[in-house]
Amino acid sequence: MILVNGTAATSVTADDRGLAYGDGAFRTLAVHGGRLLAWRRQFDKLASDLRALHIPCPQEPLLREEVAEVARGQPECAVKIIVTRGSGRRGYAHPSQVAPHRIVSSSMLPQYPAAWVNDGVTVRACALRLAWQPALAGIKHLNRLENVLARAEWNDAEIAEGLLQDCSGNVISGTMTNIFMTDGAELVTPDLSGCGVAGVTRDRVMEGARRNGVNCRVRCVSLDELTSAREVMLVNSLIGAWQVRRFGAATWGPGTLTERVRRWLDESDD
Amino acid sequence: MILVNGTAATSVTADDRGLAYGDGAFRTLAVHGGRLLAWRRQFDKLASDLRALHIPCPQEPLLREEVAEVARGQPECAVKIIVTRGSGRRGYAHPSQVAPHRIVSSSMLPQYPAAWVNDGVTVRACALRLAWQPALAGIKHLNRLENVLARAEWNDAEIAEGLLQDCSGNVISGTMTNIFMTDGAELVTPDLSGCGVAGVTRDRVMEGARRNGVNCRVRCVSLDELTSAREVMLVNSLIGAWQVRRFGAATWGPGTLTERVRRWLDESDD
């Protein structure tokens, strides 16, 4: 089901600036057992991303109601919220009156092999390097051609995710996930001040670490460092956490981090 | 008027990947005196940009007919063509079957002050720096948030354009224009291998220079160099060419380049 500005619809106006320029932001949320996970954090992140783009954010109760409506009768689903700068005439300048558009939709949760959840995943390195753009870094905006190009690099159903580096070779993220690694003592996650999306699940993992007395550092991470980590993990709102078990020649045995992180996420899912 | 996949419409499907990810490319064309300018070059550039994104390009006769239809009865107008990867489910992976969407629309030509055309324009430097992304450089794709952010930096109706630099300080382009400068002997235009849009009018100016025995070099250009050039000029398909007369503390008297370039463009407008 799709709600466009609150009304059931299958289309958006052709002059939407989201279509013209990618001028907007989005979120993807999980509904499990009829419960919408981490809504407040998801909304806060959307509001923060829209603020960075100078797009007025829809009111929280309005969006929450629309999310509930598209998810009704679907206890297990994914909900996507797109907010754009609304309609505009040709040209990059903001419209004189901005009336943001809301496109809220639900879909089936992606079906991943049980082994990816239970045992972990195989990942590859993408050739595409993420551009360094601090003005947009961290924001889940609608300019996602880099992710599209990177995801098109492989077609092997055994590969769960592609790892992305910036032009200096720092590991930034997966195409659709954030990354954590550990040496057994502390957690490390890549610095996203130059590129990448700072996801809500990444924030929740960092918060879980704090709550559980585990140090988590945000810093530059090289591919070599990742390869020699004791454990590597991918996270996002739909998958929760996957352990990385194979990356090129590197393999990892079953670890304990992913289960711990899943517990942290379960503790703070509202 | 808007044609969506050949049918008069005002909306596009909400699952369009152009909206979801900016997954597509576009062109803006001028119609003057009922004539569509530089169609073949515009089509070739669209085809080349779509090829770079691995999006199948619509057939030329089909697009040409749609452009003619939206421009009918409007001897002076702007035509915009958007081609996206079409509908897709959630997720960055290409749809298994790609059926690109065509959104072809016409609008009034932008009304700029006559003085901008006759005497030249005032420009400013944007604070936003363009990201270096060779995988997307030159392509007029739908990921245009950088242009949107840059254009939002000023609201002074006297300022015609904002100049954009890359993160190394090289001048790349205006927010909606390409740049040429001259020392009186040869032309120079910024190298766009790392960022920027390599526009059709830029190509036509370079071709006009060749045809008329003027050397044109494509290379890195600093802001200081631009400021000390004998003449500076902005070009795109809708404005043709504007001379830059003021940029910060730098001013230029009336030059001869813009008129010469307009003649070159008139010689090759089909």
C-alpha cells in the first residue's frame, strides 16, 4: 500500500523535486510482530536529515499515523518513508513556497537465506569509491546513484553485501549496511564525516555499547584492518545484524558479537 | 504539457527509481522560433549518459516525436527529458526487467533580464565544494543535491550564477552553466573528469572553436586564474552564452568572446 500525502495512491506528481533532483530524504523501517521498531529514532533521523537539506519535516503524529496505516494487517513488513521538497518548476532554486511531499509505502520484508542470519555472510569489495562530500555525508538523501552503481557490480546470489571505500581507501559502509568490527575488547565503526549514511541501527548499536560498558570508537578504518579484525558485523534496520564470515581470502569462525548486538537492539527497539 | 511514456499525464508511478534513488538522467533543450536546437547532440549526450548508468536509451525517433508533441504551438519554450530506470521494488539492485520511464515536458523559457544577455552578469563563488566522483563526472544524472544546495546559497536577484569549485579549489562550473575563459588568444574550459556536467553547449563551443581555428584547452582552472582572465563566459542550452562582468572585486569591460561564441552556436544549432 502507498500513501501519497496521506491519500492512497500509486503515483506522484511529475514535477516532484525528488524525481527531478533527488531533492529529499528517506527512511526504511521494520515492522516485526506488528510492532514498528525504533520509530522515535527513525523520525528524529528523518527530521535531522531534512533539516540539513532545509526541507520542512512533516509532523511526527501525521507520519506515524500514515506508517501505521500502510502497515495495517501486515505484522511483518518493511515501511519506507520518502519526503521530498515537493513540486517545483524547472531549475535548482527552491520553490518560493515549499510544500513537502510524503510517500509512505509498505512492502514484504526481504527474504534472506536463513544461513545469513544464523551463520553469517560472504561480502565483497566494490570497485566504486564513495565521493567525499561533507555537506551530504551521513544523510539518507535521495541521491543514491553511488549505491545503485555499487550494487550492480555483482550478481552472485552467494554475496550478501558489497563493501564501499572512499577515495582514500577508508572503509565506509556496505551498499545498504553500516559496519562494525571488534578486536575482542572494543567496537570500531567507520567515521562517516565525509561520506556514507549514518543509519539508525548504527546509532542504536553505539548506544547499546555505551549502555553495556563496551567502548565504541568512530574512526577511519582501512580494508587491511577490517580483514584482520577479530569479528566484523553489518547492520541495518531490516536485517538487524549479520556477522561477516568471508571476505575475499579472509574467513572468520562463529563469533559472539552479533548475538550480543542483537540483544542490545532488542533492549531498545522502541 | 507532460508526456509520461508517451501519454499525456501529470504524474509518474510512485515506485519510479528516479524518485527513489535519482536513478536516471535528463536533458534540457531550447526551442527558438519553433526550432528545436541541437537535437542530435542532445540525444547523443542523453544516450551516452544513460549508457554510463547502464540504462537502456529510448529510441531516437520516439523521443524526438514526444519532444515535438510537448513543444507544439510553443515556438519559444524549454523542453525537459527525464529518463529513469523505470519502476522497481525497494532496494538498490537493478530490477530484473528494466523498462525505462520517459518524462518529457515543456515549460516557458526562463525570463532573464535583458541586461544579462546584452551586457553580462554578476556571479558569486559558492561555499559548497563539488565532490570528486569520476564514476559520475560529466553525466547529467538525477543526483543533483549539490546543485540544489549551492543554488540555495544566495537569494539576491542581481546574482545570475554561482561558481562551483571542487574540494581542491579547482573551478568546475556554475550551478547550471559551463564556464569558458580566454586570455585573448585561446579558450580554456575546466576539466570535468572528476565532477561537473559536461553540457552539450560546452561541446558545441569547443567544436565552434575548432571550426574557427581557435585553440581550446580543457584543464584545471583556479579561481585566481579565472579572476585574472581577459574574459569569462557562462554557457548552457537555454541561455546560450553570457559574459561575466563582475565576480567579487573583479570586473570586466565589454568583451568580444560572447558575441563570437553566439555566432558559433548559431552556425551549428541542429
